[in-house]
Amino acid sequence: MTLAADAAGFVLSGVARLITGAQGHWYGCPPKAEQRIYFANHQSHFDWVLIWAALPGDLRTRTRPIAAKDYWTKSRFKHWLTREVFNAVYVSRTRGEEEDPLEPLAQALTAGDSLVIFPEGTRSNKDEPQAFKAGLYHLAERFPEVQLIPTWIDNVQRVMPKGEVVPVPVLCSVTFGAPLQLEPNEDKHAFLDRARAAVIALREVAA
């Protein structure tokens, strides 16, 4: 990251906290600079910015969000922002039959980075996250040493509702839960249900 990008990141995290009052609340795990996958409910384009801003600085520098390549590279500013400031991992929403959608994520984890992912795969306006897709399970299976941290983002749908481009000042919070681990011989569907339940349970903690 360049000095300009680092300064921009510092300013953006400050602006995000100013708009939302966002603070990270840690339950079951401390904010340590360990390799992690933060998996959260997904309600707006602002979600990963909010998680990123809620992390302490030493975690923020090694934590990369997942960004849809077609959306976040279609303008020079969006491309610069996600590449230089957030160091995003780009994923393609349209790909060939031979392409592995998890490969960019696997490369980042192999390099020692932490990730922010949204296992629903798409944004939702519902109170509870939709069913989780299989990607989280496959990453947990492939990288058992990486901590899986359930994360609940509260109130962000009022800051950046679907279809809006200008954030509205609203108090938000990001709650981080206890690490999960894929159990030996655990069924994919059982794991995904358990991971989703861990995210939903944090809603009560955040209330």
C-alpha cells in the first residue's frame, strides 16, 4: 500500500466511524492479529467497509474484503479504492465452467491474509441472513488452521439501503463472536446451518 492509499484508508475508516458511530464489540475472541475469516450477514455495499473500519489498525492492514470484480472495477475510482486502499480480493460473478470461484480466496489465505466474506452470496433486506452457500464450508475444510469468526452487522441497511449511493448517518455496530471450527466428519449442511446460527445469535448480543 502506498502512503497516499494508507492515508486514504485512515480517512475513510474515520469517515465510516463518524457516519455510523461504528464500534467493534468482541465476544468470545479478542481483537488479535491472527489469520481469520470474518463471515457476516450482508445487507448493503457498505458492509465490508463497516467491518474494516471496526477492526483495530493492526488487524485492518492484513484483512481483505471480497469484492465483485465486475462492479468494483467498472470505474477508475472504484478500482483504485478497492485495489489500493482496501486490497480487495476480486471474484468474478460470471466465469467459465473450469474456473474455481474460491481460487482467489484460497490464494489470499495461502499468502497469510485474513478475509471478510458474506456466505449468503448476495445482499438481503431480511432480518435474518439467507441460507449460507457452500464456499465457507470448502474454505474451512481446506484451511482448518484459519479461525472462522461469526460477525453480526447491525443497522447498516439504514445507512446504505439497497439501491442507494449516499450513506445516511445512523448508529451501527459490528459484533464479533467466538471462533468456529469444522468438526471431524461434519456434514456440509450441518456446518453451514451452525455457522449461520452463530451469526444470528450475535443479533441478541448486539441488541
